[in-house]
Amino acid sequence: MKLLLVVLAAALGLAVAGLAAWSARSDGDAPTATRAAAVKPAQVARAVTTSGLIHHLRELEAIADESGDTRAAGSGGYDRSVEYVFATLRAAGYDPKLQRFSVRASREVRPTTLERVAPEPERLQRGRDFVLLEYSGSGRVTAPVAPVDAAGTTSGCEDTDFAGFPDGAIALMRRGGCFFAVKAENAEAAGAAAALVYNEGGPGRESPISATLVRPAIGIPVLGLSNDLGEELAAGTSATFRVNADVDNSALPTANVIAELPGRADDGVVLLGAHLDSVAAGPGINDNGSGVAAVLEAAVQLRRLRARPERSIRFAFWAAEELGLKGSRAYAESLDDPDEISAVLNLDMIGSPNYARLVYEGEDPIEGAFRNWFEARELPVETVALAGRSDHAPFADLGIPTGGLFTGADEPKTVPEEQLFGGEAGEAHDACYHQACDGLANVDRAVLSQMADAAAAVALELAGP
């Protein structure tokens, strides 16, 4: 592989205190691969404990607390998350590496403001009423708000939605039907000076949604609004608003963290991964500290058990997933021979409080292995087709078999899911999705433990214990 994998470097601004002691350890001090018998999948599942998982989540939440309540790519919180994962892997006996690359990340030069100028002046509250979308453009705009098919389910998704749109107005659109970036690009092309996209109002979709515009090419400010504010503007009399956004979308260095448990034969690699970054709006403890904790604890316990499977198991912690799968795509594109990866298992949100126990729809043996694991423990599951929504997608594009686990985001739980898993139908699987409330209290510990056990066991099973 043509990977630029290096140890922690000053360019990332990562702390190096204490690494000298680790680097002084000889290879002979690491756990040996000598075993009386092969480690079984059930053994590693038992070794992955709830307390171990929660320890990692507490550490990630503390990092966010000390870093402006975020662990977003390009932030100090993300760099400290890298430090924590790197140090934990190193202490367990791995030789972790960093794959460095640059990513464009939105940083507000000064806090974004949104004000109603007329008919009744009001300064709106960030977080409660609005958020800035990732990769928004900059601008200082005072203009009337013009709804764009705001009651429709595909508001702003077609350029024809903007027929008669007043040049220089602020476009108001409803979430749904297409990517946020499509709405923003259509608004800009129609002559909008700024764009506001309000949440659709379903369960868990009332607050402003923190989202990414995927690519930093939008030249106008783009904000997400709460459903209440959006509905008011869509239904009310004409209003004039002032938007002030000063955004830096320049490139910043970031890194994936990679470690590997060597196998006994050169016969493919099983890759178990999760994205390490959060959105800018919150600490990201379910999304995706939960997946990170599961991958990290699997790595620690497999090393502690001195496992040496037939195939190597590679552990990956991806950067900048929330900015458009940047880290996993950089890694996938760096592979000399994609066929060396025999399976990719992705963990993204596996502790949702109103959970559904979901297995990625995909090819066997991955989906079948997960189904068998849960069935043997009388834990019902359903399948979910996530397409390109998480870090398995760049590998699937290369024809590599992929699978994974998921417990739901801000979509409402269905009645059949309530009957199967309990919880509350009609309410979001995770009402704190992409919000500041996504802390440790937002994680269901029981389902997190079940999903983490399954991930570790299936990874070892596919590697050939």
C-alpha cells in the first residue's frame, strides 16, 4: 500500500508527552503471540465489557468538554481524540500509525449571527434556533426571506422550484428530498444571497440539524433552522433577516489512525473501522464515540488474549467522516491492491437510546455471520441499507465485501421496530443526532455492549481464529 503512515508529528499539533517511555519498550515486552489454543470469537466477546467501553466514552467526552464541546475534524478536540486512541493502542502492544492528509474544514472566524430585522426585531439563538452548516460560504446579508416550495417534500431540490425567485433574497427551504448541498447550490444559482434550511418537524427532527454541504464550493451563507422557526417563516408575513457569517474553509492537516493484529498467513485482511470525528455542534459520543469504543476495545482485548488469527485484523479510526467520508476515502484510494482487504466491518452509531438492532444489508459471509451471532443469543435484528452514508462506502465502491452495525439516527422508530426491540415508535432512534446533547447520557449501554460483542466476535470469525 502506498500509505503515508507516520507516527505522531508536530504538524498535527498532537502531544507527544509520554511517548518516549512507550518507544523505549522493546518488542520483547509486547504480549507474545504464543498460545496454548486459538482464541475463540466467544472469548473475545466476553472480554469486551461494558465497563471497558464506557471508559473509552468517558475519555472522549472529557476531551470534548475541554475542546469547546466538539471533536470535529480539524479541531483540537479531534487531535486529542487521535492522541487518546494512539496512546491506548500503543499501551496495548500495537504499533499504530497515522495516515496524514489535508481536509477542508469549516471554522467560524467569528460566531455566526442571525437576526430578524422586520417586522419585529429579534436576535435568534444559536443552537436553539439555528446552526451554521459545514462548508457554508461567508457573507453579511440583510434581505427579505423568500420561501421556496417550503411546504413540499423536495423543497429546493429542482432549479424549477426557484421560478420567480427575487434576486438577492434569502431562500427558505425545508429539509428533505435531496442533499443540503443541492438545495444550497440551486439557491445560489437562482440569485439568493443566503439560504436557510429548516428541519422537517418529525420526531427528533425539530431542532436545527448540523449537516455538511459535502464540498466547500458554496459562496453564500447557509444555515440550518429549527422546525418552529422555519414553519413560522414559511407560513407568516414577509420578514427581513440579517445573516452574518465569516467562515474559513481552508485545508487543515488531519489523520486516520491504523493498527494491525498480525495473522498467521498472508491471506487477506479483515478491517474493523469507525469514524473518530464528531460534528462541530457536539461531542459525538453516540455518533460516533460508540463505534470508536467498540473498535478500540476489540483491539485491546484481542491483544490481551494473545490472539493470532489466520488473517490479520486491521483496526481503523477514520478522520472527517462528517465532512463527507474523507478519511476512509483517502485510505481506500491509497490501496495498491484492494483485494488484500477481504472484508470491511463498519461501526457507526451503535448505542442509540431508542435503538433498533440493525445489520447492514450486504453480501455473505458478513451479514450471515452477524445474523448467526445475534440469533444464537436470541437477539432479534433487522437489516438496513445504508448505501453511501458511512465509511464502508469507499470500500464497497472498490468491490470489497462490506458490512456493519447500526442502531439508528434521527429517523423515527417504526411500529414493527417497537414490537421487535421495545422503545417508543414514532420517536427518533437518537433525538440528539448531530446535536450538543449527544453525550454519554445519550448512549444505551446494553445495546452498545451487544453490538460491540458482535463486532469483535465476527471480526475474529471472519479472520479465521
